[in-house]
Amino acid sequence: MQDLINTLKALSDETRLRIMNILLERECCVCEVMQALDISQTRASRNLGILQKAGFLKTKREGPWIVYSVDRETNNQYVSSLTQLFQNSSVSSDVLKKDRQNLKHAQRIGPGCKTKAIDA
């Protein structure tokens, strides 16, 4: 039961839903998330950390960047089901559309964006 509660809590924030929205489009580093959502590095990192800790995201290093992507091979049945539900849903809003549009122009801007997500 606690796994389900923790999983749902991870998605109970608008910023984290917006992050999931763009990461379902493509993998991103922190600076790309910042640009797409127009948020601070601290806010992006904190929310990426929460999603990663809950099992929604995985990371890999690409040169100086830490790149986040949706973990589609997770063993957590709740995370897997909710990710699939979110991906297949017709949930759309002006904010989510704008984030996806902004993502098209987001770039990895330099070593400053490689900051690892903090545990929250």
C-alpha cells in the first residue's frame, strides 16, 4: 500500500506532471527541462529527483550532462501503469501543449546544467 501512496504522491504536483509530459516526448537534461517549463534549476532538479526516487525516471550520463528519461522497464507496477495511463490519455491543456512546443527549442546549454537531481 505504501508503494502506491508514494507513487501517487510523486504525480500529485503540476510541475511533475509537466515534466512527465515532456519526458514522454524525449529525454532531457536539467537545462532542457528548465527551458521547456520556464522554471528555475532548483525547481527542475528537485522535481526530477522526486520522480526518479518514485521510480518514474532513469538517468544516464552523456558527456557533461545527466540525461533523464521515463523508465519504461520499471518493476514497479504502479509506476508502469500510471506512466502508460498518462501516455495514452487524451489529457491536454494549453500549458502542456506550450511545454511540448518549448521543448522543440530547448538545448543543452553547458556544464552548468549537469547538476544532479537532489533527493527530496
